[in-house]
Amino acid sequence: PPSEHVLENVKNILLEYFEEVDEDDAKKLVYAAAIDAWSADLGLVNLAVINNSEDISDGSVSDSGDHVDEEYSNSDYDEDDGDFIGEGECELCEREIKLTRHHLIPKSTWPRMKKRMWNAAPVIKSLNSLASQEELTNNDPQKMQRLQETKEGLNRKLEKILGTSSTSYLPTVIAHDTVRGHLTQVCLLCRQCHSAIHRIHTEWELAMEYNTMERLLECDEVIKFGKWANKQRPGNKT
């Protein structure tokens, strides 16, 4: 296995090629990759470098997460999704009907989602930095290969933290206001469609896999119900 001195050199090479990557993030990435390859043989590696700011267990509590909790103690968090908010077109069945507010990420999952997002923040930042380097490395196969290897390592780490390697549904920058905005996204559904979505999927499935209207419309069961509901008179009950 490599010595700590060698790992430091690798970190410096990474910083040389990817100027926008933070030194701390580069060090975490290099050490994490080394541990994946050599595991317990790396007796010289200071594991605190990786673990100090990124406890990825679901029960972890970070300072950032604690601070964000205070921001969700207002009425937005306590608001009842089932209350009628007025009339309009349901985004699923497309009927003109009384509407309710459906949080695309259910409120019961917010504490867990907040912790995961804050734990993933350094990795997401590094991925965004690497993405900005792609145009600059198009004509350098070696740099492109290093870029791809680095991205694969970051995506593995992201998947370990979030449970998915996809960041398309996440804010590009993890900050208090963007986390809040992400968690409080809603769509407007009639009571029938709202109830059906919660019958079809668990709240964690909704938070992780069906957290946009576009993703909900990729679910065959949801689409099937929406087509059925479209044919029902708004005054009918199920």
C-alpha cells in the first residue's frame, strides 16, 4: 500500500490538474480511494481526514444539519398537505377540481434528507468543479481519463451517502436556502390523486425516486390512476 507521503503527492497532482477542487475535498477523495483499494493495510492513513465532516450513517447529526433544523420550525413545516387550497387543474388527472398541496419530498423524510444533503455537499461541490473542467481537457486524453476516474470515485462516494449517484434532482450548490427550497417543492393535486400517490409509494420512495412531477409521471401505476381519475366527475368519491 502507498505511504502517506505518496498519497499527499497524488493529492497535489489532482489539485494541479483540477484547479477548482478544494484541497480538503481532494485529500478526502484520494484517501477514500486508497482505503477502497488497500483497506486495513493502510495503517498510516489518518481516517479522520475522511470522517471528520462526513458521517454518512442515517443517525449522524452534523452542525450544519442542526442549524437547518431551526429553519424548518415555522409554519411551512407544520402546514397540512391535505387542506384544500383552492380550485384549479390537477397536475395528474388534469381535471378542474379542488386542489391540495403535495410535497414532492414528504415532510416526514425532511430530517433524514437534510442530513444526507449536508453530508453530500463537499462531494457535490467537487463534482460540479470537475464538470467545469471537461471543456478544458477535451484535447488531452490523459487528463480526460483522470477526470473520468475522479468522477467515478466521487459518484461512488455520493451513492454511499445519498443512496443514489444521481444529482440531477439536487441543487447544484448545497446551502441553507437551496436545501430549504429543494425540500419544500410542491405540486398541486386533487384529493383522489394525492391519496393514490401515497398508497402506491412509501414516503421514502417518493423522496428518493419520485421527487419531481416528471418522475411521478414515469410510474405506470400513477399514470394508470391518473387516466382513470380523468374520466371521473369531480364530485365523485373513491
